[in-house]
Amino acid sequence: MTYTYRANNANVADLDSNGEYEVILKWNRQEVIKAFDGQAGQIEISDWFS
């Protein structure tokens, strides 16, 4: 199985109410499944950084 990650979208917000902004980054992971003749399924992942 092969994975490719691509940054899709970013935003800033105060997620923990401490007065400092965190960066929220949304990733799209493209997953190629060889068992299903190369069909791809898309999975979205979100990270946040202080």
C-alpha cells in the first residue's frame, strides 16, 4: 500500500483558550490499494500546532 500526503487547507484559532493561536492543517492522504486494481480511497487528517 502506498500513501501520499498533501496539505489541503490551513487556518488559525485559539483551540485551548490560552490566548495564543494554533495552526490547524488539514491533510489529504491518497491511498492506493493494489488489491483492488489500483483503486484509491481518500482520507482526511487534521493536525494542529502550537
